[in-house]
Amino acid sequence: MTITDAKSFGQEIRKRRKELGYTQAFLSEFSGFSVSFISDLENGKSTAELGKAVYLANLLGLDCSLSPRG
């Protein structure tokens, strides 16, 4: 999927978390991030920290990459 904004990124994070059967509370305990951060990220809050967001994606087995359009 092409990620075009914080909302689509969050949707993919939520989708993958649920595929793995993880709750936000479990992921919070495992990652050390607060449940509120994970919730904000999944809901597309644009103020979520990029470094934490990418780290969480990687924890869920998702790769992030950038490539030129065209």
C-alpha cells in the first residue's frame, strides 16, 4: 500500500497489529510506548513522532521505504 498521510500509515499499523492478534496494551508493554501514543498513531494524529512510528512499524514486521514516483 502507498502511504500518503498519517491516517493511511495509522490504518496499516492498526491492521497489522490486529492481524498479529495484539492489543494496544500488549504492544504498549512490549514497545515501551504508551497506549495513548499507539492510539494516536493508529488514528492518524499527525503529531505522532516519526521515529517512534517507524520503530513500531518495524516491530510489527512492516518495512518502510521511500521511492520516487513515476
